[in-house]
Amino acid sequence: MLFISAAFMAGCQGVSAAGSSETIGALTLGGSVDFGNVTAGSSKTLTVNATNAGTAPITISSVAISTKYFSMSSSLPATIQGGQTASLSVTFSPNAAGKFSATVLLGSNATNPQASVTLTGNGTTTTPGTLSASPASKAFGSVVIGSKQSQTITLSNTGGSSVNVTAVSATGSGFQVSGITTPVTVDASSSTTFTVSFSPQSAGSASGTVTITSDASNPTLTVDVSGTGVTAGTLGANPTSLSFGSVQVGSSKTSSETVTNNGGTSVTISSVAASGTGFSVSGITTPVTLTSGQSTTFSVKFAPQSASSASGSVTVTSNGSNPTLTISLSGTGTSVPVGTLSATPTTLAIGSVDVGSSGSGTGTLTASGASVTVSGASSNNSAFVISGLSLPVTIPAGQSTTFTVTFSPTAAGAASATLTFTSNASPSTTQETATGTGTSTSSTHSVNLSWNASTSSDVSGYNIYRAPYLTSCGSFAKINPTLNTSTLYTDSTVVNGNSYCYAATTVDTSDVESGYSNIVSNVQIPTN
């Protein structure tokens, strides 16, 4: 049997001084107390409130209970001050199944010296009701500020008798209870549910407790709850815009773009797309999920289609707090520089060539302003053939390449040809004139040539060049069909009555040819 002390203050009896205005009031007790079902052999304690309705102290001198199965322990005498209330603990300890009742009499010096209260209870042979919660604790994890996450809690009565739940409450910032109205009875082997929600109002960790108050064998059951308030996932771009500057039409420029999740929850990017003529995106495959603080990088390319300003944007679509992130794009397409192509000399004079033989001259193509690609070379006279160019050939701006024109007359007389070179220059065709004279008079003369040997150690041989001479040397053309290995050469293809210039070059073992030697000018051939 349990004896729990009554909670009131003991004091000495006394008589108030003459003329005191204090009055002794009545002692009032709360109404009858019903202990409900209590398993035989166990105990249950409830509270009886005793109130002093007067202004002078009341002294309780005795306690009497009509049956031993109800008990109250106290230290007598005990005093309750005027206007105060004392809580008296009463215990019910049934020894068998059945109904029990008793009367408690309190003896005091109050105006009602025998105050009483009725006690009732049922002894049972079943086990007492016991509550359990599932889950026993709940961690909500990270929850976005301003949103709510809920969890259903199940209360189960694992005892043999009903349990009366009198209160369900939550403590802790952001935690609330819903879905249950008390009081509610949970029968033996039954359960009921309610909802606990976490709605953080600020970032950071939070914890609390859900308390279930009942008349079960465990009258106070607690469920610990916790969670963390986080900001919503938010995407940011670095840089916030891309400017590609000037880009030539036909070429492209690529820049890198980084997107970062600056919020507290994960964000899933569902698409990344570019708009605007000439802009495109690469280097990212969606969907892609970024955790808090994580970044992803992709490439944006600008390939202008015309010489003009262009603008567009990259749109990043996600489930973040900013579901559409826009990155502005700009750039300017510029025209490709167009080179010019020139041919020198303007007129390539090959001179007199016997019918049935050939003579040649050398011309030069020069690119200016930009690189020029020569794709074709043609002559409108089959007696003049262009060679020495491996087409297509690209000539860098400011540089030149040479070509050879061979004149093979089929009849005596003056001849000419228009040489046309096709390229990507402006204009797309460049022309040069080639001239020559076919002669039918066989030469009765020859020119014997000699020169000093080269001092280089890797000489393979020599080439001999001839040019017509009028008032000065014309264009030189090679006259030896194969590399000359000596320092002597005889030109037997001269035309009677003509004048010529001669020069020689050195060719090394790597096939590199030197410039012209000292030129011999105005070598005159007799007329007969």
C-alpha cells in the first residue's frame, strides 16, 4: 500500500489577537473522486483539493477514511492559510475485482469541522492500460522555411483496460499537433492516431516534445521531435551574362558558364536551352541534381550567321525556388576579310621560240589584305600552258608564289594568251597576258656559256636561264631540260638576229635553288 504525503503547511494552533478582523471560514473539498479501473494488487493516486474559504488559518487535526483500500498520509496537525488551497494525495489500492467506495472526513477548527469527500473506484483483474507511441521519436530532417512536413503518430494501448487520453500537446518552435480531440478513450488492444507537423519559420535546428497525458499506467508519454529549417534550393549563374564580342562569320567562340545551388535543399535541373541566332549549349545532360552548395558547368557557343549584332539567352529550368534562371547572351558577327590577288608582270613576254620547240617564263601571284586560296589557273590559248602551281594553293597575306608559263608555238608569228587565276579573292578572277613569237628560221648560231663553280659543299648542279632582250632583259625562263652538273652549257636554240640575257642558279642536294648569278645582258645573235 502506497502512502503519499498531503501537500499543505503545518503550523501551530493559536488564537487571534483581540479586535482582529480575520474570520475562520469553511473548509471546502473538491467533489467526489472516481479512480476508475485499477488492477487488483496495484495502486493509483489522485488529488483532492482542500480550500480555506476564510481569512484566518484553518488547522486540520484529523483524517478518517472509511475503508483501508483508500489511504491518505499526512502530518497532523496541519494548517491551511486563509484563501489558500492544499492538494491532498489519495491512493486507491484494491485487493480484488469489484466496486469500492469510501468517505474521507477531515477534522478541523473550520466552521464546518467535519468536511467530507466521497471516493470510488473499481478493482479489476485485467492489466492496466499502457500507452506506446509509434514512432517513438521523429526527426523531420531538412524542411524548407515556410513549408510544412507532417508525420502520423500512432498511440496504442497495450494493456488490458481502457485508457483515457486527456491532453496531447507539442513544445518546440515550429512543431504542432493536429488530428486528435481530447479527451479520447483508447480501448484495450486498440489504437488511435494524430499528426505532428514541423513548419520552420527560420533557418537552423529545432527540437521539441509531444506530450500525451492520460490515466494509463504511464500517465505521461513523450515523443521527441526534431528538424532543421533550411532555405529553399535557389540557382545562381556565374557569370550572370555572357558577351562574346566580335566573332567572324564562319567561325565560333565558346565560353564557360557555371550554375550553383545557393539554397539549403537539392535542386534538379530539368533542361538547359539557348535561344537567339547563332547561340547553342553543350556539355550538360539533363536532368542533373545539385545538392546544397554544388555547382555544374556547361559551354555556350556563338557562331554568327551574318555580319550583325545578335542577342539571346540561356534558360535553366529547375524545381528550385527560381524555377526559370535566365542568362543573357550577346555578340556581334563580323565579315570575313577578303584578300586581293595580283599577278606580275602584267605582261609576261616569252620572246621568240622556234616552231616545234618551247620557251618559258616565270610569273608571280601575290596575296594582299588576307590569305587567298587559288583554286584554278587557265589559259585561253593552248600554245601557252601554266605550270608550277599545286592547286588549290593558299597564299598568306603579304606573301607570293611563282608559276611557269610555257610557250610552244605551232606556227610562225606573234601569239598571246590571257591567263586567268580563279580564287576566293575580290575579284574572284585575276588575269595576266602572256606573249611570244613563233619563228621558223632555224638558228645557225649557238651561245657557249661558262661560269665559276659554287663554293658550297653540297652542290648538285646548275640551272641556266635565258630572257629576251629588247631595251632590257625580259622574263627569264629555264633552258636546260635537266640539271646541269658542269659549269659549261651551250645554247643552240637562239634565233638569228635576236638578243638575249643569261643567268645561272645553283641547286643543292636538298633541291634548294639559289638566286640568279650575275646576269649577262644583250648577247646579240647574228642575222645569218
